[in-house]
Amino acid sequence: MVTRPARARLLRTALLLAVLAAFWTAQVVAARGLLHAYPWTWSWSELLVDYQGGFVKRGLLGEAAFRLQGVISPARLVVDAVSAAYLFSSAGLILVLRLPERFAGLLFLLSPAGGLFPLLNPAAFGRKDAFVLAAVVAALMLVRSCRRPGVALAGTMAIFLVAGLLVEIAWFYYPLVAAVLLARWRDTAVRWRLGAAAAAAAYTLGCLALTLLAPKVDTAAIAASWDHAPFTSDSTGALCCLNFGFGQALATARATLPNLRGYALAALLAALPLALLGLRHPPRRLEPLATTVAALGLVSAAFPLVVTADWGRYITLAVTAAFLAYWSVTRDRPQAAAPRPTLEGLVVRAALLALYASTWQVVHFQFPDRSALIPGLLFRLLGASGLTPLPG
């Protein structure tokens, strides 16, 4: 006879596997779309940046594709790498961090600016954001599972070093992982904690300095290395920004300042899962060092909005990193016995999830004269795809 706890475990396992299967299916479909678009999209011009014109911070994947094209086609290698990052991240979020076991986790997974963002925005799926997400998930899994804090600290740095060489924007999200590590080992010696915080700060500052100090590269040489790619000159595609310094990036961001109201509303909607998680699981004790690092991590995660134009992408990355960091801190807290859910309660939750997931969407980039907050999948299914943007 199957006991009630055993039946509950089986149901939870079935839910986790069903959610994972749905995400993997959608991600495989999105990967086929990316492969079909090879190589004539902006995403591909970024994915194929290599080292043939000099060292480029985001060039590791393109260089691997260039060096191995005699063994595997560049398109296949890149698509497989992006797909593997998303498949790994989904498995980690669902099977290890177990997001579907809480309503806030499901809300994040079904958020148009969370788990659904790369699937609702085909161009976003093809960007290197997949490696940022994979780095955050892998680092948090390591922090949760490792029993030696020094090994965890070194391991998270190694993970983000590789991620930063794939896409340098990953380094802006490392401080949030460092905050989780300090919170995880809050009872270790103060001397070690101060040393770990100092090491994390030095590592982050060094990586961010590398990010903001752009070396001069020969973009024409990069373009020439791919005779079939959409590099028609050294001023098109992803090559246009490789030699931007901080000042030029800031000036370009100001010149293309987006519609702030639309993005502000999208950011508020994107932050709902984090707000719900905070309300349901408020911090029990604000440990000063971890809290300080977390606050600096939020500033670091928001900084890319100052020097970039793709606000939808960077709002999503910032909210994702913040949500997963806080989730990791609260995941293993003892929980009070929850009352058995009623049918009415389950129906209400399902309706809220469906409405949140389907009524709005934020695009990864939008021109200043348009709103980035647009009608969601529900309106498209109803045949109202021509609706005007949502207020904002």
C-alpha cells in the first residue's frame, strides 16, 4: 500500500519531470530555429566573433567554432553549445534547485521575463545569455553541494571565468553568487569570511576592469575569417561595438535611450516572483557581510543597463540572478507544515500562473519611440497579434 507521503513524493517527481520535459521540448524547437537562421542574423554575427583579429573577451565560442570547423560545422557546434547551456540550466533549476515545488518558483519559470524569455524571443535564444544563466545555475549548485568553502569559492570563480570568456557580461552577476556563498557559510571563522569577501571583490573588480577596458582588435580580420557570415564590413553586426570603450558605450546608450516607462513596467512585472519569494520567506537574520555583498551585487547586476541598449535582456538577467540567489539562500530552510491544498486553491493558482505567463511580454530590444511591454501569447492565440503595445 502506497502511503500518503510516498504518494506526495511521486506526484512531486512527476511534476518536476513534466515541467522539465516541456522546457526541453521548447528549447529543442528554439534551437532548430536558430540553426535554420544560420548565419544571417544579428545573433549569429555575435556568436561567430573569434580571435582572428586579436583577443576579444566574448570570442571563445567563435574561436572554438573557427578552429574546429574541419571536424564539426560551426553552426552545429554553436547551436549545440547554446542548447546544452539551456538544457543544463533547465535541469538544474527544476531537478536540483526544484523551482516548481513553490508557487514563486513556478511563477519565475513561467515569467515572460524569466524562464520563458528566451523562448518567447527567438533572437534572445540565439544570444550568449544562455552561458550567463548556466554559469549562475552551476555556481549555485556548487555552493549548495560543496562541503568545503574554499573549494566552492575557487570553483565559482572558475565557472565565471569560462562564462566571461564566452560573454563578458557574465562577470557582472558574480557578486550575487558570492553573497550566497557567504550566507551559506555564515558560521565559519570571521577571518575566512573577510578573506573570501576580499578575494571575491578583487576577482570581480579585475573581471569588470577587463570588461570595460576594450582592447583594440582588427574587426576586418574577424570579418574576413568567416567568408560566409554576415560581416559585410567592419561596421556591421556585432563587430560594431568590439572596440567601444566605456565612454563610447555610455554615449551610445544615451543616444539610444529606450522608452523607460515600458521597461519600468516590465521590470516590475519581472520582479513579482522575487517579491513573492521575499514575502513568503523573509530574511531571518541580515548577516552584515553577506548583506553588503548582496547589495553590491544588485548594483553590479543593474549596471549593464547604463551602457547597453538591449534593456529587455539585461532586466531579465538581473532579475534572474537576483531571484536564483535569494532562492538558494531560502531553499533549505525548515518549512512549516503546509495545509493540504484545496481544489479551489489549485484552480486559483493555475489561473494566476496562466495570466501572468500569457498576458504580457518584454522584448529584448525596442526603439525609443515604442514600448517594450507588448501583449503576450494569450492575445496572439486569440488572433489579436496586431494589438498595440501595452500602456507604457
